[in-house]
Amino acid sequence: MKKLGSAGFAAVLLVLLSAVPAFAGSELPPPGDDVGGVIVHPPGAAPGTTAFTGSGLDVTLWMVVAVALLVVGIAFLVAGRRRRAAVSA
């Protein structure tokens, strides 16, 4: 159980650490705002692109893939623990 708790804590920490850069630029004004007579555009930003990269990559697809892999990993973990308990009994 201690290993499972450690793995869960590490997973949550990894998610939080990977999400921090997304909050770094959240205070930027929307593209096209007039600031001191100059039209402001965040660096590399284009409508419909991913923050910081400027790519048109669909982030939602990769989030679904990541969640699916997480669910499969948890299922294997649970199945392995049940099998080990059944073999040792």
C-alpha cells in the first residue's frame, strides 16, 4: 500500500509540475489589445494554437491518450496485486 501511495503522490506531483508553465503566461492580454498605441501580440501566438509552442497540435487528443494510458496502468496494477494475492494464498 505504501508503494501505491508513493506512486499516486508522484503522479499528482508530476501533473502539477507539468501544469505550472501553463499558468506562467496567463496574465498576458488577449492578442490585438492596444497598449500605449502599439498592438500587442504575445510571442509566437496565433489564433487556435497551443500556448508557448505556437503549434496547431490538438492538446485534447493527447490528454485523452494520457488518461487512457493511466487507466490501463492502474488496471494492470490492480490485476497484478490480485493475482499475487491469489497465488500466495
